[in-house]
Amino acid sequence: MSTLPALPISIQLSEAERKSGKLSQRNLETAARALQRDGLVVIEDLVPHDILDRMNEKMIKEAYELQGKKDSPFNFNKGNIQQDPLLTEEWFNEEVFVNPITTQVTSTALGPQPSLRFISGNTALPPTSTSPPTAQPTHTDADFDHPSLPFALVINIPLITMTPENGSTEIWLGTHASTSIADQEGARGDRASGRIKKGLLEERKKVRGPCQPVVKKGSVVVRDLRLWHGGMPNLTEEPRVMLALIHFAPWYRNQMTVEFANELKPRLTVEKTGLQVAAKFVAGGELEKLYLNRPHGNFYDFDQIEKIEGLF
């Protein structure tokens, strides 16, 4: 019987940490240890609720628009869609997209000035007659031959409190440390790639089974890209929107970029964010036409180019 905790480690911020935008040494160590052991850590009360409320109202309306499209951007099942936020001056907030405490955690785990190369979101929609409650298969987002050391961290920011009832993600703590391409089913490029083989799931349950935690509104979840997880059905009447950002290690040679409005350029420098923001700047009006019509799913390639073959 495992003595490891069933639920992820949560860090509660002090008022001094919140005001300074910097974790104490003890809390930073806790975050680093949680990521090393579990592949995931939760930082509570980090994002102001008024910012989340405003974004949530907008993105819920857009979620139904996306659900009604002929080619809805769903992930694995039609109750779970990929949804991008609008990155213009009006809708961009540093507390959400370049939070200094989040960056402090990822910089500690990945190395100084990690690269921000992905901003999107995941929305669990209420069930309908055409999209009944369905869970995603347990999978890893690292659906390619990837390094065995930490190379990418996903930052999830739910816009409301996540619960098992509204589709809190099921996570398999600790699986990041040993997962490989050999554990997976579904070829790279398939809409349902990265699925973990069922036999491995049963074996893993003997060591440490999955959990579906409650994540309080205002919290930020930092997750190793390699961790096994799966989206769960939303059984409530309100959509549950969760933003998703990815920080890559500074040495990791990924080529993705994020589209921002031109006016955000002065706010996204490495001096102001502590990040190498892989930005593509476009006119704000053009961005508004594009952001709900982007490709989705496996169009995004989290692999790196110019791999070093045979490196221990």
C-alpha cells in the first residue's frame, strides 16, 4: 500500500508573497519538490477573482459558439473543446498570462527564462443529447519520443472552482517520471494520440491511483507535460473554462509561437516577464478575426527540432 498522498500539494500564499510577486524560499522549495515527486503543484489564491469573472463571461459565450461549429475544436470527445483566449490589450492581464510567481516556479524547475510558446484553453461543456457525459481516455500530452528530464510545464488556470462535478481533470500523480512513447497508443497526429495502454493503468493503480481534485477559484496548477491525465465530463449546467499555457525549458528547441496584438509588445519583454515570449504580433482587429478559427489539437507540436541522438 502506497504511503504517498492521494491529492496534489497545494501552496497557500502569504500576503507578503502576493504583494511582492515572489514565493518564500520554503514555498519555492515545496513547489520544486512537488513537481519533482508528483509532477504537479497547485498555487492557491494567485489570480484575482474579478479578472477571472470577466474572462469567464466572455469565454462561456464563445464556448457555445465553438460547440456549434461544423468542425468544432473538440479534444477526444465533443463535450471537451479547445478554446483560445483573446490576447489583445483589453483582455490581457499579467496576473494571468505572465504571473511572476508562476514564472518563478517554472524557472526553478526548467531553468532561467523559460519560453512561453503556447496559450489556449480547455472547456468542459454541460452534457447534451448529442454530447453525453464522456471522459477523455487517460493520456499524456508528450505524445512523442521525449526527454526523460523536465522540459515543459503546463500552467492551468481555471476560471471557476473546479470540482469532480464540473469536470476537474483526473490526474495520475508521479507518472511523469517514467512515462515514455512505449507506454502510449495512437500515432502522433491522430486526434486521440498519447493514450496510455490500459494494462499500464491497472498496474499503476497498485502503486498510486488517479485523483480528481477540487481546485479553488484563483488557483494556478503547474503540471509536467509528461503527466498522465484525462478530461472528465461536466455534469453541471455551466461550462467550466480552464486556460492552458506552456513554458518550455530554455534549452528545448520548440518552434511554436503565440499570436498577440501589436500593442502588447512592450509588456512582453524578457525584462518585464522573466520569459522568452515566442510572440507573433498582429493587428488587434486581425487577431479578433483569427482567434476562434485556429487549428486545434494535434496541429500544435510540442516536440523539439534538431534532437541530439544517442544522448544518454
